[in-house]
Amino acid sequence: MADINKLKSNSLNCPFCGLFNLDVQFNKTRTKMYVKCCKCGASGPLEKNVEDAFESWNKRYNNLKKQ
């Protein structure tokens, strides 16, 4: 089982509002999850587990900063 607090502390801030206030949310069927910014509502892609959700969040952040 992943340590969500450790994943949160190693994640990048929100590329839209700049805050680090992140949470993990589930889709309606609770089969996938994603990282969501608690301040502005920005969210990462749906993933099968919490580790992948944070990895995708960090990749998304890096892709946005390059543009």
C-alpha cells in the first residue's frame, strides 16, 4: 500500500494556481483515481492506482511548464 502523505510531499505543485494542496479522488465507479488540486480543481488523468496517479500528475505538470 502506498504512503499517500509521502507521495503528496514528493509531488509537484499545481501548474495552474501554484499550491501544493492536493488530494486523491476516485471516479464514479471507484475503479480508477486521479490527483486533484483542492484550491482550483485542476486534475490529472485517471489511473489504476495512487502511485500512477501522482506520477501522471507530475508528468502533466512538467509538460505544461514546457509550453
